[in-house]
Amino acid sequence: MYSAIIFPASPYRPIGELFALYRDRDPAKTAIVDLDSGSAVTFGELDRITTAIARLLKSRGVVKGSRVLLLSDENLEKMLLWFGIWRLGAVVCPLNIEINAKVLADLIPMVNPALVLWHKELDIDVLAGDSRAPRIRFGAYSATGDADPQDELFSCLSKHEAAELPERNDPEDIACIVCTSGTTGRPKMVVYDHCAYWLNGLSALEFLGLSENDRTLEYRSFGWNSAQVLSLMPFLEKGLTLHIARRFSHGRFFEWIERYGITFAAGVPTVLNMLLNKPPPRPQPHPPLEGEGRTAEGSPGWGGGGAASAEALSPPSRPACAGRPPPSRTSL
């Protein structure tokens, strides 16, 4: 006879509990910053907004396990909707809109969404093809109540207490359906549950040494797994501050690091080559603060805050890093 295999319990927490924890711990702390629009939300606001989004989706027929297609570039609103979907226990399907429009339209029937959430700047008829799923257009979120005339979602939110929404995203629940290029030119659909994401996030945290005091930057699409594992999950698991941009900008990259005190940013070989081929203007030497990182030459790094660079030696598919290490973490 074989004895049953007992697996250790994962230190998993659903998103509703995480946001309640961060709301009580750091209500005024900035949670997410949209570098393109300049908008941001605190952890106190994040808990309230995601609960309200989940309630709205529930009123539109979305239930635990429903698939919600989320079509948008990277912005604050996309992240709020993503978390609202997970708050309800539904499945987010953030297909990358940079995929060929015809291919994307062919993939959507495979997702079979119960609802399509699409950003106002997109041509939804081209992207969604013949999908008959209900659609909701969203525009800019405003904490002050200034409604975006092209928005049909955030302007409909109403205040609800978290206790009114008992649904939770459990570790065995399907979390996300995404695409990967695989070994051919046609994208493949990949399904992840919450446990897989959680464990990948813990691995990233151990590798990177991130804490709730970090300020991370992500300019890649959250439709790809790498951005989810290296940026999204550390944000959720630690309650750090996440900065997002629609895409990489060589002209603004070092400005972002300096202005927002970025401590970690994931990258890819293409971005690293761009930075190496055209490095930023070398700053005037200044005495580093105790514990600050230094560049390879031993002099203080970019900008007045002493931002340092870090490159992970790895295959092309693995990201490298850049940022200003906190005192407890040195550059690689």
C-alpha cells in the first residue's frame, strides 16, 4: 500500500484579504502610479475601488469562475479592473492587444468570455470580431468624481462594504488565461490558477529580495507571464508601490527612476542594448549616502539619489533589472 502524499500548505491569501491588510496597514501609501497619465491610487482607495468593481461585475452577470476579457494598453484602469475581477473570483483574460488583430479575433472564441471590458481608445469591432459577449467600454478613473464622457464603467461604481461581497479567489481557482508565442508564430493559450501565480511570486520575491518598501517599475504588457510574475505578484504579496507605463521609453526611463525612486525594474535584452548603446548623461560625482549602490566603476550611479544598475546573467528570455537598491540590498 502507498500512503497518501501530503503537500505543505501554501501561505496563500485571497486578494480581498490582502487589500484589507494593506488598507489597515498603510491606507495613505501610494499603491499604483500610472506614469503616462500621472494618476495614482492609495491602498485605502484600492480596497474600496476593487470591491466596487467586483460588485458592478456581479450585477452584470459575472460570477466566480466567469471569464472576463480585458482589452487595454497598460494603465491604472486596467489594473483596477484586473483586481476587481480577481476580487470576485472570476478569471481575467488580458489578451495582448499588440497581437495581430485577426489572430486576436480568432482567439477570443477560445476564451469564450462572459463579458468584454475594453478601453475607449480601441476599435473593439475589429479586435472582438464576431464575439457576442456583452461589452463595457471604460475610460479614465477619477477619484474626484470627474466623469470621463467615454467611460461606461467607473462612472457607474457605487460604494459597498467588503463584507457585502463574500466571494474569494481561492488558490485552486483559475486565475488567468493568457497567450504565449510558444515555438510557432501563432499564440498559444495558457491557463494559470491562483496557486501557481502565488508560488511564482514567492520565488520572485526570494530571488529579488523585494519588500513592502520597494518601488517597482513595469513597462511591459501584463498580458505576458513575465510581467505578472516579476511585477504583479510581488506587488500583491508585499504591498509595495507599483509604477506602470504603457511601454518602455528610453528618453524617460532614467527620469522615472530618479523622480519616483524606483528600486527595481524588469527588462529584456533589447532594452538593455538600448541603454548600453545610448547611456544617460553622466551625473556630477557626489558622495553616496550610506548603503547606496554604486556603478561598476565604483562611482555613484545615475541622478542625485544614487540609482544603481543591476544585470542578471541569464538566457534572453529572462529579464534583467535596473533601479536603486535599498540599503538592505546590493546590486547584482
